[in-house]
Amino acid sequence: MYTYSYFPGCSLHGTAKEYDHSLRLVAGKLGVELQELEDWSCCGATAAHSTDELLALALPARNLRLAAMTGRPLLAPCVMCFNRMRVTQHQLENPARRQAVEAILAEAAGRPVGEPATAPSQPPVEVLGLLQAFGNDEMLAAIEAAVTRPLKGLKAVCYYGCLSVRPPEIVHPDSLENPQVMDRLIAKLGAEVLDWPFKTECCGGSLALARIDIVLALGRRLLSMARSVGADCVVTACPMCHSNLDTRQKQINAKFGESFKLPIYYVTELMGLAFGYSASDLWLNKHLTA
């Protein structure tokens, strides 16, 4: 059906291995071919852009160049990686900035800086996140047809987080405040998708180490709202959002006297369950909250 150059990024090769694993399973079931980008490297999320602007562009620009050479669209399921790739493409539309980044890449490759070369983001490569790749009408129909075990009775809230919708002029969400693409996908699996007002609120992102107090407070706020609308689980496509909400619940409970035990699932994990895979098949035991 579709063939993508696949950029798993650092998280899906590390702390979010279950995301990578479940994505590969459901992609195979749907006839989607994922060809992992050869020699990919870290895109710099989430701290590089606050440290060195040009290097923060050069890191994803290198991967964009590799992807452009394949002639295939690039699938970056990690929302942070997707965001950095899209932002870099936008920034490199500035000729001076593109030239500066090209000089960095030339030096890194051992090539004379003045030697002519194709710009890092040219020819243009289409960069898609998980929701862009699996949320179009054709894929939603295929997903619905692949369901063998509908998730009837499961009440879910869809958590998009910040980076899947911001900046809107670059990532082009279907809605800035009330996106629907994940809602439609989860509904195709047979689950009941609940409306809630925190779809695109921040979880604290990369403050997980520097300001854990902020992360715990924001996590409590999100989990409280999910509980208040009657959710059985939270669904996300972002490894950082998943980590902050899944791994921090015991700390949130201890700090605020709460009793949260709310599962946090990747979109692909619920797809896998609805397609007939077991919890063991999907490595759900890697989650800390179940």
C-alpha cells in the first residue's frame, strides 16, 4: 500500500522500543513497508535547539538529505523527531541559513566547504508523522478492515501533546486546539473516544530531568482531567508524553496524595490489540503503569 523511509529516532531504539515494535507489527498487517533509513543519526530533539541553533538544524538536515536520496516519503513516528524535521525544512528555506548548515555538513563529511553540493533538504522529501501516515481516509479504511478484536467497552482519551500541532504553520495539524485524526483512528478500532479539553496541553516535555516538579504538576493535571471524563486510558504518539505520564504516576501519587493507575498506550499498541495481537506480542509489559 505504502512504502516509507523509516526514521525511528533515538527513543524508538531505546526507551520506546515497544512503540517501534508495535508499529512494525501493525504496518506489516496493513501492507505498509518500512525501510529504515540507512545510517540515520540523532535529530537533536529535544535539547539541541536551545544549545546551538545551527547544529540543531544540521542534525535533522543530515537525515533529510539521506531520506531525499531514497526518493520515498520519510516516516518519523516520534512526534519530537517529526517536529524537528519539519521545522528544519522550514528554516532551510532561508538561503543564508541553508548555506551555513551546508558548510557544517560539508565539514562533517570531510568535503571542502566551498564544493558545490545539493542543499540538505533538496530534493524535497515529504516528512510524515504517525498520524499523518495512518490517518488518511485510505489508511483508516484499511485499519477498520484489519480489526479482528474490536476494543468495545474501552473508553480512551487522545493526547496529542504540544509538538504534533505547534507551530501550526509548519506541522499543519487538522486543528490547533481540537485535532481529530487520532480520535478517528481510535474510533475505527471500536473504542469509545471521549472528548476532553487537554488534547494539546503540555506534559513538561524535556523538563523531566531539569524540573521534575513541573513535570509532576503537569502530569497530575492531565491525569486528573482524563480521570474526570471517565477515561480508561490515555493514547499518544509521542515517546516523551508517554514517558512523562507512564513512568511518573507513582511519583505523582506520592507527591500529591493521588491514586492514579491509568494506562498510557501508544496508538500502535491499541491498533495491535484490535488486530488480534496479544499484550505479550506488543511488549506491553514494558510499561510501568498497567
